[in-house]
Amino acid sequence: MKRLVVSIITSVAIWASALSAMAQTEGLAMAEEQASEDISKQEMQYAGYYYNYPGVPAGYQYTAAPAGYEPFYISHYGRHGSRFLTSNKKYESVIALLTGHQLTDFGKDVLSRMQRCFDYSQGNDGALSLLGARQHRQIAARMYRQYQSLLSKPIHIEARSSTAMRCAISMANCCMELRALNPTLDITMQSAARFMPVLVNKEEVAEGECDSLRKEQFRQFTDSIVQPSRFLELLFTNYRDEAAGRQMMLDCWHIFADMQNLPELGISFRNLFTHDELFRLWQWDNAEDLYAYGILPGCSRRYHRNARRIVEDIVSQADSVIQTGKPAVTLRFGHDTNLASLAYLLQLSGCNGTPQNYRDAWKHWANYQVTPMAANLQVVFYRKNGVSSADDVLVKFVYNETERTIPLATDSAPYYRWSEVRRWMASLSR
């Protein structure tokens, strides 16, 4: 009997030890799988402003409005959805280099993939992709569900877009989805040059001394961070032109980044780059955005100055709706430069970093968080028991479908008194 007990105990111990080892192995495998998924997601984010719109974070909960307040007006500005490259010249340049020199076997495979992408992109320069259309339908559906008490009514929706076709089609998809959910909506869609001064104002601002300095700093930053040696060895048997290779590497990064916006192709260029190279190339792209926007201290704030026109329009349209007392929605569709500048001008949380230099820019600003494809701002207005006096109106800022704060005091964040926000926004547009 004792031997039997000992045998059972020994067997149980061995079994328990085996289970423990299996659990540790499974736990390690799960951890490795999660790490792999995290890296994969991170690498998709390294696509910068090409990043496919992530949607609402899983389990995200909106803050309930103060008791008695209901939404009566939404003022919106959205970037167009996922698109093709704005110009096929990047494909042409890469293919020209690949066909003009002796390639490795890997280089030949890359050339084949490039040619397939180029053929598919012919005539689609800057066009909205199939995914881009879906993104705006999905955003519209979520907007409807979140503000159904407003959008289920037969209200008027005024929609305007940039004259760029990708913006007009983004607008159409958003509005068609809303109409499908509520056929009683009165929707007006317009895309015309007369709306461009507000939606995509390109007011020229003369470069100053700091702008010239920043331009040279950016050139030096580019030379230091984009290192093409390994990249060229991967593709060519005997081609080492560093300057041309640097530009080719940047062009290939753009093409890699845009592939997530064309999932129907089923083509990836991930194996062109190491993880570190993708991070460095994203740092370059992120810094280039800041250079274009003029966010670095001392530079002419080109796009921020232009974003003032959008702020003025938000204020004037809200004043009109509040005065008439009629619930409504204003939809605007434009581009990443204008939306990013608007978000920065409003100092929305998550969009208000101010880097001091290009090298550390990524620590303060992440363009994949600010302007992924289909990025959008929804300024939502609330009133109590149908009262439309400006003094009784609350407002909240929802950016990329998450609530954000602004640099104003409030006792009910993320809700602010419109009378106070209005004064502040008016000061921004001066």
C-alpha cells in the first residue's frame, strides 16, 4: 500500500511538473505572440500619416453629459479616407532604378511586386481607395449610434468638401451611410472652389530666418537618419549610390506605408526594412510633417494661420444654429495638413506637443495618432431641455472618436461652456 501511495504521489508530482512546464511554455508562447502582435501593430503605425484609421479603442466609454443635456448640433472636420499615393512618380523612380541595375534574387522579387502595384495604381493617383470609402461609412455609422437622439430626427445636414475627388467621395460615403440609417435626413452636399478658403486655405506666409535654419537642419537630419547601405545591398549586386539610394529608400517607405490602404492587393513590402529602419523612417516622416506645419518654435506657422479660417467657420456656424434653435450637423472634408493644424491650434490633448528639434520630435508628436487616414474632429454641442441660449450650451471635442480636453477650466470635463469656449476660439482666429 505504501508503495502504491508513493507511486501515486510520484506520478502526481511528475504530472504537476509537466503541467507547470507546459503552462510556462504556453505562457511564454502567448507572451511572444502578443509581443509579435504589438510589434506588427507598431510597424503599421510607422506608416505615419498613411496609417489606416484605427477606429474607436476596444471598450472605450464616452463620458455621459450632465443631467438633462442632449446633443443638438455637431460641427465636424474630417480628413479623406485611405487613398492611393498622390503621385505614381514614386513607383516610376523605384522601378527605373531596379530595371537599370543588376539585381539580387530578392531585388528581382521586389521589382515584380512593384510592377504589380504600379499597374494597379495607374490612373488612380491620389484617388480614394475602397478601404477609404468604408472608413467614412463606418465613422458615420458610429456617429449615428452615439448621437442617435439627434441624428434620428429629420434635421438638415450641410456637407462641404475640398475639390479633391478623394474628399468629395469621402463626403458622399459618409452622407450616404447617414441617409441609409435615417432616410428623413435633409442632406446637402457641395464641393466647389468657393469653399476652399475655409476648408483648405493655402495662404502663403513668407519664410523667415528661422524657417531657413530649420530647412537646413531637416536636410542634415534626413542625411543622418536615412541610412541606405544595407537596403541597397539587399536589392542590388553592385550599386551603392548613397544619395540616390536614400531617395529610393524613402520612396519605398511611402509605397510600403500605403499598402495598408490597398488591402485588396495583398502585397507587402515589410521585408524591405528592419524594425529599426522602419522606426527611423517614421521619425523622418513625423519630423517632415512638423517642418511642413511650422510647429517647431520660431518658425512661421503657415498651416496654423490657415486653420484660423476653419475655427472662424466653426464659431459662425454654431452661432447660427444656436440663434435659430434648429438642430443641425455641419460636415467638412479636407486634408491632413489642415486637420493637424486645426487640432494643434485648438491645443487638443494628444495633439499639442511642441518639439524643440527634429531628432526628438517623435517624443512629443506622433502623426499616426493625429492624422491617420480618415482622421476627424467632431465638436458636439449640448443644450438642456431645449433651451438654446448660448449661456446654457455645453460643448465637447471628440478627436478620432475619443474625447479630448482643451486648455480651459471646467468642472465637468470633457464638457465646456460654449460661451467660454467661443471667446477663446475667437481669440485664436485673430
